Amino acid sequence: MWRTGPRNLLTDVAGITVGNHTDETVKSGVTAILCDEPAAAGVQVLGGAPGTCETDALEPHNLVDGVDAISLSGGSAFGIDAAAGVQAALREMDRGFEILGFRVPIVPGAILFDLPNGGDKNWGRFSPYRDFGFEAAMAAAQDFEIGSVGAGAGATTATLKGGLGSASTVLENGITVGALVAVNAVGSVTVGGTPHFWAAPFEIGDEFGGLGLPHPMPDDASKVLTKLRATARGNTTIAVIATDAKLDKAAAKRLAIAAHDGFARAIWPTHTPVDGDLVFGLATGRNDTVLDMEGVIDLNAAATATMARAIARGVFAAKRTNRDIFPVWEELKASSRHN
């Protein structure tokens, strides 16, 4: 049987640390995922409105073999600056791809649109996201918060406040898979108007409430619930799926593709034209287990399940803060109990 890692976080994958920086005034933030050594990486974009940087470097036919970090940020296109802040922190650590005597930290990044969430976005000439990225990278550790923090600080879904989620799975062969996701989807993570998560079949213990699926299914279970007045770049779920298995760049991309199935199991609808849905795949190679085809299939299935759980955990852990425009999951659960 699969089980969670000791933290039930992305950092159960050996060789990875995570840092958050949250600004409560802006109602936004940055999450930095740092690799102890350069990790094989791939990326898969399935949303119709992505915002990214350095993703072309991850294609298997391109030069760079590994990345030093990943940046996930709020702020729409302004949040692209966060990757530069993470890069600056890594440079101070003397980290990066070495070429002709110079070290260049490789930091792909992705952003989500959280501008109209009640926060103050009047930051002046230059956005604060470069500084946010630097602070997030400098805060990187094995233990980190989920919920209304980092890249998930200002996130929303169709019906609830979103958030930063994470989960991990240890396979029977000892390989670990971890997911981290900023849930800002145009769709809904709960079934109809209930507090039951679409990801319920994959829940381990009661990590996001233990409610299971509703029985019987409500009449509105298949109703398409989305944010009102959705616009291009108005929503996005951005994520990292990581493993300690030994994978090359092509296999890391395949892991990212599998993790997108976790989006489909946890969000309805997902991968829409107005979502920028993206998954980065990372492989630290710390585990020497040799994978046969059956092992590869199990690894990719675990990526799907772990991502679905991380999405639900991000919304489950969200907390009410000033100027919120959506309720949090706990409020939905309380109201459904009284109906």
C-alpha cells in the first residue's frame, strides 16, 4: 500500500526545499522550490493562457541538463519578476550552471492571475515580485506552510478561496513522489454545492477532511461552475511534481503529463482556455531503485493521485484573511451542516 511521507509535503522528496513569501497587503506571494543539486526537469502546459519563463530550456533536446530552482508566483505577468529574485538568491549561494567561468542559476517559473482578489496592487513603478522571490528562496526549508501562503496567498477557485497545497506518496518500492500546487482554478474543487472534494477517492486518512464523495451524488454534481466574468489570464493552477527516482528530462516531462491527470481528478472543469495550467516535473535522482515498465506506470499513477490530493489540501488549508472575496472551505462545511 502507498503511504504519505513523514511531512506529507513536496520536501519528502530528498534534495528539495521550499520557501514561501507572502504579502498580506498585496494579497499575493511567491513560492520557491530549490534543488540541492541540479535536478532533471520537464514541463507540460495544458491550459490556454499560460505565463512562464525559461520553459524552453526544459525541452529534452536543449542544452541544460538540470535546474537549480522553480519559481511559482502570483501577480500575473508582473510575477515573472519572481524568478529573477530566486536567481539572485541562488547567485549569492554560488549556485548555477557553470559556463566560461560564470555561474548562471537556472530558474524556470510560472505565474497565476490573482490581481482582482481584494489586495492593494498599487505598488508603483516596479512590481515587488523580484523581492518576493528573493525572500521566498532565502526562506527555503524542509518544513513549510500550506494554505493562504506563497503563490497561493491570493488564489481563488469558482466557489472557494484557493491556496497552496502539497502532498507526498511513498511507493512500495521506496520511491517518493511529492506535489506542490498553487490552486487558482477557474473551475471548482468540490462536488456541486457540497464540501466534498472531487479528489476524495485518493485521500489518505483525513488529510482534507475525510468526507469522501457525497452519496447520493447531488443533482448539480456535473454542473459547470466557474468564476464569473473569466478573462484570459484570469485563472491558473501551477504546480511541481517531483520524485527521488532517477529520470532524464524526457521522463520528467512524462511525469508532469501524468500529474495533469491529477488536475482532472480534482478540478471541474480544468485545462480551460482561460486557465494557464502547468506542471513542472523534477527528478532529484537520490533513489537508486531501477524502474521497469510496471514501476514507471506506478510512478506516473502516483503522480496523478498525489497531485489530486495536493490540490484538495491547498483549498482545505486556506484561511480567511482581510478583504477576501470568496469563502474558505471551513465556512462551506459549516454552512452545509446547518442546511
